[in-house]
Amino acid sequence: MAEVIIAKEKMDFTIDLLITMVVEEIAEDSGKESKDILADFLCSKTGKALYDKETRLWCNGPSYIAEVYMEEISNK
């Protein structure tokens, strides 16, 4: 099967949308402000891994990514 090439702009948009959904889910579950969660998420290993195309974390849904992030911060 041939590898599909996705334009950088489309990939970045997809990742940004995933981050929005992840942050909203975490905010709803935790009762914290989205803006506070966003700043922490973007600096986290999970947030950085989303932008690393090699990890393919971006292929997962927002609930899975939120779980990965919550596990990351619980291990600190």
C-alpha cells in the first residue's frame, strides 16, 4: 500500500483541532479553565509528541490523547 502524503498545512490544522478537543475534554472533566490547560498541554511531552509526525500520536482520538496527557501529569 502506498504511503499517503499529507500537506503540512492540513497536518498542522488536524493537530490544532485535536489539541482543541483534548483541552476541552480535560477542562470539562477537571473543571479548570481551558486557557490554563492549553498552556500546560502545549509544554508537555504529550503536546510536543503530537507535532512529531513520527510518533503518530495524532492518529488517535482526543479521548486517548487526553488519557495520555493525564497519565503524564499524574506521574510527575
